Amino acid sequence: MTKVLVVDDAQFLRVRLSRMLKEHGYDILEAENGDRAIAQYEANAPDAVLLDITMPEKDGLEVLREIRGKHPDARVVMLTALGQQSIVLEAIKAGARDFVVKPFEQERVLSALQKALA
């Protein structure tokens, strides 16, 4: 089963994404912050990561760079709010495979995830 790490500081979004992905056959791990995301990645080696850009303490770009620094083949899709286009470009340059704008539609998340896993 394909393992996906869902990282967002907003619990309701983690729950929503996790339920949606479980319904489509994915095995889910969750993290509420950057440090926990890195620990989960190291401990569980997920096949892909859905990673929020805006989080307290360690933001998504820092987490992306840290994960990709140790695991250059890591498949990461960034989650972003509207108005963060410059940050999205920075994330793509840092190795993110794709991005999804919040609020998101289920089809867009699944498409981005499938693209990252291909």
C-alpha cells in the first residue's frame, strides 16, 4: 500500500486529507508541525508527502529542504493558500513535485499525488 505523510498544522485539514486519501487506498501518516514531519519521514519512509507551506516554528520550505537534503528522491507536494505564488516557485525550485492551492478539490489533490508518485 502506498504510504503518504500528511503535514498541516490545522487538524481539520489533516483529518479531511487523511480520510479522503484512505478512501482511495492510501496508507496515511500525519504530522502537525515541521519537526514531527521530519521525524515521521525518517521513521517511516513514506512514498509521498503532502506538506503545508505555512506552519509555525519550521515552515514547509524548511521541511522540504531538510527532507530533500537527506533524501533527494523524496516526492513532496506542497499545500498553499492563495497569494503565495512566489513561495510556490521557491518550493518547486527546492524540489517539490507539485502544489495544491487551498481550499482544494479532491480531484486536484489526487492528481498532484499521482503525478508525484509517477
